[in-house]
Amino acid sequence: MVWAILSGIEGNLAAYKAVLQDIQQQRVSVEELYILGDLIGPRAESEALVQFVRQQRSLPPQICLGWWEEQLFNLHALRHDPDALALKEKYGTEAIEQLWNAVSRDTTNWLRGLDFGFFELDCLLIHGSTLGCDDELTPNTDPLTLLDRLLRTDANSLFCGRSGLAFQYQLSEAQVTSTVETLDTMQNHSTPQQHSLKPRQIVGVGNVGRISGHASYTLYNPNTGTIQFQQVPYRELRSPVSTSRGKGFA
């Protein structure tokens, strides 16, 4: 049994089709396909991509929410940031208009039904972490922070896609000592508790659509624990984003 784990298609239909072709050419049959968020992006193909995915009969993907989906919900006043300040700060006002024009309201409603993440066997598959889609984990993230993200759901392997990087970060078996401090100054020293930690790992699954002509994703065998990072070159045909839907997103 092998899983193909993707993230960050970002509306890039050509990149997604190239990855599907690469999956079909694998020597070992891929039985599960996961897309860990950012299915859409500020691209004209986003609408066509979603329709393609929804009609996919061979190896239909399991899809969870990502950062771009959250930004789209903000634009439709379906989240806590209707002014899309996070999107504006990161990509500018042009990206707001592009995202609004790229995805219809019907598709937005369909995206709202996606899961936040998946827990399969001993694996958490999610865009960022349980803290949110914007939680970006990388090999440079503090080890205690990475351990915290794993312990929150008691997962041995956390697969994430927010950073767009392909990496495997392993936390070896260890002993952790913890104490509890209270507001009571007379009783703020609890007995230290010892916790045994088994080996765990965080895996960045790469990014399909962000880098023009270059897609990356991950193959994982849950029976053996084998991880294989795939690099897929492709030819991108990009069309301009339509502006026919106007600017009434606020």
C-alpha cells in the first residue's frame, strides 16, 4: 500500500496532471491520494482544476483545507478576516482580485465542505497543523515546537504542506521531564514527571503548482515507513485571470 501526498496545487492544472501521470507510472500501485490544502490559488485555472478533481474517477483524492481556501472564505465573509489582511500583506491587493475572479461562489461552497485534515493509522495529514492552516513548519522550526505539534494529536508522523518544502525531520526516542507551575506562590513546584517519547517525524510533502515547470510531491508506504520525494518537470500553459466577475468581494 502506497500513498501519494500532495499540497499546493494552487490552481495549476498542468502541474496536477503531470503529477497524476507520474503517479500512474510508479512501479508500485498508489492506492490513496491526499491533497493537503491549497487546491486553489489566484489563477484562472482554479475553477477548471476543481471541476477536474471533482470528476476524477481514477484514484479520487481526499482533500483538506489550506491557506488559499481560507483566504477565499475570508473574501466571501465566511471567516474572521473579511478584509483579507493576511492575503494583502503577503501578496498585495492584486492577488485579492485574482483569487476572487478565479473561483465561483458554487465552487466556494463546495470547498467549505472539505475536511480540516486527516488522521490515518498513526499519521496526521494536514496543511499546516492542528493550530491552523497558516502554521508553517520547516526543518528550521524549533524542535520543541515540532514536538508540540506531534503530541497535540499523538501522531507518530505529521505530513504537512504549508511551507511548500519537501523534507523529513525525525525526532529520536527520548525522555522528557515536565513540571507544572501554578499561580499559587506557595505551591508552584510540582513533582517532575518523566515522559518517554517514541520516535516521531514531520514530513513536508513539497508543492505541486507554485514553481513554474517544477512540481514535487511525496510517496509514502505506511507498512514500511518508506518516504520517497518525487520531482516532476512539466510544461506550463498559463492563461490570464479573468476579471469578468468584478471586484465586489468586500
